[in-house]
Amino acid sequence: MKLSDFDFRIWDKNHKGCNNENCKCQSKFIYGEEAKVRLSEFKDEDVEIELYVGFYDANDKKIYEGDILKIENKTLAKVEFNLNDGFFYTTISEKKEFTYKFGFHTKGDLEIIGNIHENHELLKC
């Protein structure tokens, strides 16, 4: 990945949204340039910064840390970053029984079906 490809999203833990259910501001995620500009507005304890892993899913959506993926149309896995070795992994189940380094999968094998903030129940075993 080149530096120009570096991207992240912000999960704003305290965001309330507005009263319009159809408004895009309902999402607690902030992406792209807006995330880069607004990052300094937040306290560390109010947000989670989730890095873009450098891959897209089968629907051409960027895959970020914290996403829940369906692998090969059957296995559910969480995307995590390991500070010790600097790699992104897909981890199957909360017990971390099976872990695969990113790059092992091909684009067609992966589909984002949620994220750990809004859909954590998908990973319950």
C-alpha cells in the first residue's frame, strides 16, 4: 500500500444523529477526508480509529479494522490489526481459534456483513 492509499474511519462513540432516520448523519462512522479533518476534535476515549486494510470486498467496499466479513460465503470473521507484527488478520470467533493473515484471501472470498460496533452479535459462538 502506498502512503496515498492510507485511510481510516472514526467510530464516534457519543454521536447521537438527528431525528431524521433517513439522514446520513445517523451513522456513528466518519470516513475519508472528513475523518482526517475532524480527528483532532475528539478525545481518545470518545472514538475508535479503524485502519483501512488495503483490500476491498466482493462488492468493492473498503475493508476496515472492526469489520465483520463473510469468507467464502460461510465463515464469519472479524478484522483485527496486530501491533506486534504489523499485519491485519481475520479472526474467527471471539476465542480467536483460527486466524488468517490478510492477503491470504482473494477479493471474491470476502464480503462485509457488518462491524463489531453495530453487529457484534454476529460473532457470538
